[in-house]
Amino acid sequence: MSRSRTVPSGRLARLAGLGQLAGGVVGGALAEGVRRLAQGERPSLSDMLLTPANALRTADQLSRLRGAAMKLGQMLSLDAGDLLPPELATILARLREAGDTMPPGQLNRVLVAQWGRDWRGQFARFDPRPLAAASIGQVHRATLHDGREVAVKVQYPGVAASIDADIDNVATLLRLSGLLPDGLDVAPLLAEAKLQLHEEADYRREAEQMGRYGEQLAGDARFIVPAPVAELSGQHVLVMDYIAGTPIETLTQASGAQRNAAMAALFDLVLNELFAFDAMQTDPNFANYRWQAQTGRIVLLDFGAARAVLPETRTAYRRLFGAGLAGDRDALIAALIEGGFVGRAMSEKHRLVLDQMVDFMIAHLNRPGLFDFADRSFVGHMRHLGQGILRDRATWHVPPASTLFVQRKVSGTALLAVKLQAQLPLRQMVEAAMGS
């Protein structure tokens, strides 16, 4: 359930919020340390910081700040529960949920700034209760005077101006937790995250991307893309068609044929974005997809994270997929290293395990017939093989940011396929896309 709480918009207010969070976390850590010492234990700093109470405290404060603080947590959260400490997984899971909404007075101030004091005159009807609340803005349903049903996306005040400082502060909290090794260079990733979030906070840019996707997919009956209302949209308010649909997760109750058709469409979209289109919507948040049971069509939402796929990234995936389809282990490992998916230090130190992982991956992906995403044994066995690599923090590696955001979309789509227990002719789909 979302709550209505004022979003801290000024720099000092947001800094105070993060300071309150840091103070609360440190205070909780000290209390936990005293408790454990009294029991004769010698806890590490990360043991004291990563407690259930601190996890909930962190998630609640980041949800209140919203903006980049909440978005960065969401960007780190894809299927992280298998790899991260349970307390941190709790934080990230909470950040995937809907955030708090703006109270009416703050919402009114944002809309007055966009359209003036008589802003309600733009609409025949405007519902003050938000349909949804996310990290950067909330969405309201409205009706124009010509009867057109629209969705009005309203950005939280102060979000755009706070992006750089919020990301730096959250990164500092992650460092303090001891989860990130001192030698791990995350500066390029943080710089790219700042760039992407600045782009997402520019609703004029999102309207342009939405229009481009609408044109790109105009002939594909499997998808619906809302059209923006350019004359009412601005940098912090975006008005677009309201298109009815249910959460994509409702497909879990649909037939196998419907689930497979929907996931085939979404995988085709990802492969086209990677190899044929000039852009990819890199945020695979499930809330960005809606499903129409009556038509079987998928509504695509939120194009703020749409960005160009660099030629070198496209080439890296061609090499990677080509080696996988050919069943060439050495070529696949070389492609993983050259594309920056795997660090050289890890590949040299853990080559035997890497060989085993790649062999298992090739054998599993190249089985005849449909690829069964419901078969979690694949993930379990890969995780078992990679346990030693994950524990070796000295060889942790951050892929190039441009590749990481693309991989986030690929992984997020696969995660949805797992949730829907889809069965797809994955090899044939990749072969067809590679030939495009």
C-alpha cells in the first residue's frame, strides 16, 4: 500500500534524509555490535550493518526520498536474492514495490508550475488519486475535453536536481556496508547511472522515445504503445494515452499458450532492440508491461530508459550468441572476456570452474526442443558452480556500463519468463535475430 508523504525536494532536506538514514544505520549497527559482544561474539562491520532492522530502516528512508536513491536500489535488484545477503535482498525487494505518493498540496504545486493556477481547465476530469507511484514520478488518470482518456505522469519535485548527490550518497552507504570490495571500481557505472537517470527525468525526451517506439512497432499487432500528448507535456509532466491492461504478472493465471505467446513477443522485442532497432528500453521492471487478456496484446510503458545500443555492444552480443549457438566453449569464453562480461583476473584464476559453467550452459541451451524457463535446476547448478567465484571478492569485475544496462534488460526478460514458466524455441529465435 502506498502512503502520501511529502517528497523532500530541497538539497538540504534530501541531505538531511540521507544523514538521518546513515545515523540510524550506524546507531543500529552499534546496538547490534554491543549485543553480539555481550554474547561473546566478534562481529564484523558488515554483520553489524546488515541486520533486519537496518534493512527495513534503509528501505523505508530510500522509498521516502524516491528519485535516484530509490532508483539505484531498483537498478541493483534484479534477481539479486540468489546472490546477496538476505538483509540486503530485503532492502532491494522493498524498493521494487510502489513508493509513497505526493500529498495533494505538493501535487498541486507541481501542476501549477506546469500549466498555471487554472490547470484543471486542461481536463474535463482529473483523478487526484494516483494510479501508480514509482521512483521518479506518479501517474494519474484524466479525460481531455474531446473525450480522450489520458494518463498524466507527474515527476516528484527536486528529483532531477538531486540525482548526482543521491547516487553518490547511496554508493557511500553501500561502501560502508562492506558489500563492495575496496578495489572494485564502480565509478564508470555510477557515472552512467547518473546519465541515464538524468535522461529519465527529462519527460520531453521520454515523449520523443515513446513516439519513436510507436512508429517502430506500428506494424506489430502484439504490442500497443501509448501516444504522447505533446502540447500538454513538459520536462516534468508527461501526458499520454491511457490504455487499459492488467499487470503482466496476471499471465501466471493464463493458459500455457498465452504465457508462451506473450514471452515470445517480449523476447523478440529484446532481440530486435539488440540487433535491428536503433534503441533499447533498458528498464525491465515488470510494471512497464501490461497485458490485455481480451486481445492478447502487451502494453509497453515508460520509455525514459530507452537508449542507443552501441555498435561495440551489439558486436559483443553477436560474438557471444554465435559462440553459444556453435557450441564453442573457448570462443564463448573469449567473447565473455572481450565483451567485458567477465574480468581477465577471474577468467585466469578460476578458468577450470569457468570452463565447467560454460560447458553446462552450452549443453543446456542447445538441447533440442523448447527451452523450459520453469526448470530452475539450471540456475541452481550455475549458482553452485560459481560459489567460489562469488566469494573471491578480489576478482569481482564491473562490465562496461553500456553492456550492463543491455544485460539488465536481457536478464530481466528472462526473469519474467521464469516467473511465467514459459517454454520457448529460444535457439531458433536467437538464430532468426542474428540473421537480421
